Amino acid sequence: MLESKERITGHLDTDAVHCGEKTWLGSVTTPIAFSSTFVFKDMNEVLAYGQSQAAHYEYGRYGNPTREAAEEKLAALEGAERCVLFDSGMSAVTATILSLCEQNKHLVITDDAYKQTLSFVTKVVPRFGISSTVVPMGNYAALEDAIRDNTVMIISESPTNPYLNIADVAEVARIARKHGVLSVIDATFATPYNQRPLEQGADLVIHSATKYLAGHNDVLGGAVLGTTEVTEPIYQWRRVTGGIVDPMSCYLLIRGLKTFGLRMERLNRTAQCVAEFLSNHPKVRRVYYPGLSSHPHHDVARKQMRGFGAVVTFEIDGGLEDALQFMDRLKLCLLAPSLGGPETLITHPATMSYYKETRERRYELGIIDELIRLSVGLEDPKDIIADLERGLGAVTG
Ligand SMILES: Cc1ncc(COP(=O)(O)O)c(C=O)c1O
């Protein structure tokens, strides 16, 4: 039988099933290693451990076979030398920034990054003497201008939330390389099925594994992927600070990933149908989906993505009251944050994500009253569309 690393075929569906698996006593699936600590056979093994970390796990914060299996599987899917898993996407984001930046350093971030990432960069990171510049998404001249002598990294997302803007990853990576800084792409909304930022020149990819990778709305996790060299400070950071994803979650991630290709293929297809349905609906003013030619970044999306993902954002043709009526009329789409699972989830960002902001600030951020974000699920597309049709019946305009 092939060792797990030898099983990489480069075919996503095969690698999703086989890569990383660590069988034990003839088991087909990787067992859940719930041990927080690991026994040394004798002092020879203790001395050997000092030489080679890989030979033994020692202690759960440093290593765990179930976690390693999940990391190896994800690394194979992303085409990365190493994956460092965390207990949430935000742990992955914060560990990446804090382990690679230090006092008096600077980073550049695009302005429509996930709100907690932006909040961390603008409110928490300055406490460590690290400064930042926030640049408009899609303005590559501004991005390049923002780089200073002490800049360490550029952070961008693609696609972004909720407008699904697409960063030209190759261009971001080119600018970063020219100035000797790292390019970090949060590709949570795309997944390695639809977009492979490392192949396009990015140094690091981040995922909230909570979303499509685990894929069942039952796990929190985060991942950072790249070369062994670039990820080394992040790996060491986790050994010291924790942020460890537990073995049960790792197992659920492994299990979810086995159907990753099937899920993504179906999700891409359903989302395209839903986006087309919405863009032809008289009660819908505008649809944002990178798979539609009307999307401002459709050409970049076509250049760098295999599929366009399963989040569809739209504006209903009405005001706040219409949006609330629309949401309340739905029966199948669940009113819940997050994305990437089998259940279609729908959010009204103004009241469900940005409720702490004033209306004025929300509008500055583009979070208008009639904006809706849909995370398309695995249900029959006809049922999703029928439910949206039902909801739109409540819009009086
Ligand atoms: C693009 C993006 N990055 C990171 C995160 C944080 O991930 P988590 O919720 O797993 O901490 C999210 C969460 O929604 C996200 O959308």
C-alpha cells in the first residue's frame, strides 16, 4: 500500500479521498486520536525525538495524527508543501499576521476584507507597534503605492464578502514579489476547487475551514498553507500559543473533504442557476455573482477560477421593510450567518452582521438595507428557487 504522501495524484477527487489518511490496525478511515499526550517506549525513542519531530507526537499542542492527516489532505488539495491547521479561520488569520510581523513593521490590506480581519488589523495589531494601510479592492496602483520599506505582507481576499469582488491574484503576487513582501490570499469563498492562489504566485493561502472545506456546518477550523519555509513561523507560533483544532473536528474535516469535489461541483452549478434566476426577476434590482457577465470582475474570475463558488449576493427592489418581509416569508433558506454547508443559508447583512453600526456607517461600507447574501446549499435547485420566489412575493417595491 502507498504511504499517504505517495498517494498524491494531482487529481482533486482522488486526493480528497486518499491523501493524508493514517490507517491503524487495518482501518480504512483515519482514527480519531483523542490522546492529549503520547508515550515514549524508552529513552532511545526520547533521544530520537529530539532529532526528528516527525517520528513521534509527544504532546497534543505539538502534534496529533488525526490533525496531521487533515493537514496532509488539505496540503495536497491546495498544492502546498505544508498546511497549518487552527481552531478557527480567525486563529489562522491572526497567527499569520502576528507570527510574520513584528514591532515597527507594516502591512497592507484591501478594504473589503472580512470585517473581523479588518477589525483585527486596524484595532488590535497597532497595539503591537505594527501599522497598516487599507487600500481599495481592485486598485493595484494604490496597493503598490502603499508598500513601504518596512512592509511585510499584502493581505487580500478573493472572492470577498458580500460583494464577491475578485482580486487578480497573479497581479497581487507580482506586486508583492517586486517589493520583496509576502502575498497572503484568504480564499475561503473560492476553496482550492475553484481557485489555487499558490499556483498563481501567492505565498500563503488562508481558509476558514469552517465553510466549504469541512462543508457541513458542524466544525470550526482554519488553515494556512504555503511552503515549509514560509509557514515555519506560523507553525512555531501555534506550538507556543495554541489555537489547536481538536481531533474530533479534524476527523469531521477529513470526512467532509472526501466529498469536497462532488459538493463544489454541485454548489457551483446551483449557484449559477440561482444567480441567473435572480438576475431575471423583476423584484431584484441587482445580482452580484462572479459567474455573471454583469459582475465587474467577471473577466478576472474567468481567468483564475474554475468555478465561481456558491455565494450569491443581491439587492431586492425595495427598502428595509421589504427586505425584512422577504426574509420572513422564506421556508427553506435558513436565516443564519456563515456559508459553505449543505443547508442554504441566507443573511440580511444590515441587521444580521452590521447591526452595531449606524446606518450612515453601514452605507459607507456598502451594506445597504436591501442587500441579501445567500449561501447556496445542496438542496434541489428547484426548491431553492421556489423558496426565493416565495420570499420575493412579499416585496412590494
Ligand atoms: C473570508 C473569511 N475569512 C475568515 C473568516 C473567519 O473564519 P472563522 O469563522 O472560521 O473563524 C471568515 C468567517 O466568516 C471569512 O468569511
